[in-house]
Amino acid sequence: MRANVIRLLLTAVTVAAVGCAESPRPPLPEKTPLPETRAAAARDAAAAEATLDEAMMLIAEQQYAEALKKLPPVVAAFEAAEDRNRAARATFWMAYCREKSGEQAEAIVLYGRVARAYPQTPAARLAAERLARLRNPPAAPPAASSPSAG
């Protein structure tokens, strides 16, 4: 009886092993070197770098309104490409343009975003400094007294 049980178990194991070997396996997902969305984001980031350079030239020429038109899509492209350093830098320059255009409230919001969203970047340090300056402007020097006309 014991021999029959052992033979039965061996037969069951053999059948199970053969059955598993012959059963079709589900297909593996196709491997792609780089998902299309990431490839597109990388291409967009490369184009955004050129646009950022154009915006920087406009900023150097104090054409802040024109630079502001170019910067939002640059920030979006860098964020889509998960390029935190360049996204922080472009957002910083957007804030700078707002500040220089007299739009202090908008500049404060953007500088704050850079400091919070990209804390380990050089742009975050600069944004924190400008944010502090905007929130706590230096006191005006006392007015010089004019000599009396006597």
C-alpha cells in the first residue's frame, strides 16, 4: 500500500510538472527603452533651454514683459522632463521679471514656489533672499534736512 501511495504521488508530481511546462505562459510586457512621453519631454526640455536663453537675453535688456511671455512654457517643459534644477531656475526668472515689472505680489508667490518646490537648488537660495527682501524692505534713509533760508 505504501508503495502505491508513493507511486501515485510521483505520478502526480510528474503530471503536474509536465502540465506546467506545456501550459502557455502569459506574454511579458514589451520593453521599450524610453517611453514616448519621456522622450517627448526630453525633446521639449532641449527646446526649452534655447527659449530660456532667449528669455535671459531679454531680461539682460530689461525687456521683462517680453521675457515673461517666453518663460511659462519653459517652466512647464522642464517640469514635464523632471528637470528640477532648470525648472527652478526658469521659475526664479519669472519671479524676477514680475518683481522688476512692479508686480510684487506675483513675484512673492513665484519666489515662494521656488523656495518650497525646489529647496535644494541654487535658485531656491536666491529666491529665499529676494523673498526676504520683498517682505522686509530696507528702511528708507532719513530725509536730509535742508539748511534754513535765513
